[in-house]
Amino acid sequence: MTSPFSIDWPQYIPDLVTGVRWTLTFTVMSFALAAVWGLLLALARSSRFAPVRWISYAYTELFKNVPFITQIFIIYFGLGQIGIILGNFSAGVIALVLFYGAYLGEIFRGALKSVPDTQNEASSALGFSSFQTIRYVVLPQAVRVALPGAATMLVDLLKSTSLLVTIAAAELMNQAQTIASETFRPMEVYLVIGAIYFVLCFPLSRLALRIEDKIAAGVPLSAKRRRLLQAVRSRTDAKSVERA
């Protein structure tokens, strides 16, 4: 029985580095754009105008219920049939943004709905405009609710970049396919690639759990808010001592 590990990996390190670099590039750019798109969808789902709500609802359900790989093929191969030619990178990013934007939109919509209506009423009573209410009252509270789910989506998006191998997007799985075809050692190659994905995803998964625990415990996430809370507590303790 031959050993499953016999590849001279040092010669493939540049290929693996290239794969990791493209995987992270796809992940960071796609998630940033998907978060913006998801927020717009969430606001549209909460719009006072029924047509805007219907269109955003239809979009969300469509992209959530069509397999991601099907969307990749439609964007990369299907659009090319009607004269819209996209490169591997552009097609991959667009597919990830459209797909994960729908899921993030649902997460953000739930977070926005978690803010009590009394907050909006109080903001109106104070003379805040709709934009100021969203910017200074609703979003800071909604972000805390949305963070755990958004962090989970980030991990899922990173893993889904592996499906871009179907359009030869040069990410990690595509490099693995190339190495496997050269060495004829698929077991070893895909075990190593799986380990690399684990190294990339595990810290993000732990970060998501840590954020969730902090939010559940009511701990401020930003250093500025922690300092502000500490200052308030110090003043409160000082006043208590003076009264005593």
C-alpha cells in the first residue's frame, strides 16, 4: 500500500499562495459589497412603498432559492451568450455579491426590526430626520444584532469561493485541481487544501462566537464605547462614595 503523502510541496507553495491570495481577495471584496447591497435590500424591505417592498422580496426569495452554482453559470456563461462578456474575477464577485446580498439583507432586516418602534417615535419627537434616525439611533443598535449572523455569512462566503473553480477563477480550489492533475495524488492534494480552508475559516468562526457571547453579555464592542462606559461607571462610583 503506497503512502498518501509523497508530493514535493515546496515547489507548489507559490501556487498555494496565489490560491489563498485570490480566495481572500474574492472574500473581502465580495463580502464588503454584499453587506452594502444587503443593507439596501433590508431598507427596501422596510420601505413604505409597496412596489419597492415587493421587488426586494422577490429578489431575495429568488436568489436564496436558486443554487449558487447555477447563478455562477448564468452570470459567466449565460450572459456571454447575449453579448455580456465578464472575466472570471468580475463574474465571481458579482455572483457572490448577488447571492450573499440576499442572505445578508434578511439578517439586516431582522436586525432593523429588532429596534423598538418607540425609538423612532422618540427620535421624531426630538426633531431627527429619517436619515438621522437611521444613522444615529437605529443602525448602532441593529449592527449589534446583525453582527453574529453576518460573521457566520462571512465564513460561509469564504467556503463558497471554492465553487468558483467551475469558472477557473484561480482561487484555492482551482489551484488544487491543477496540482492534482499534475501529480495524480488527489487524496493528498485535497487533504492539504481542506486543512488550508480550515486554517482560514476556524479563526473567523471563533470570532463570530466571541462576538455573539459579548453581545449576549452586553459588552460594548468598540474601544471607544468601552472607555465611555468605564468613565460613566467611574463617575457613578465616585458619586456613590461622596454620598456615603
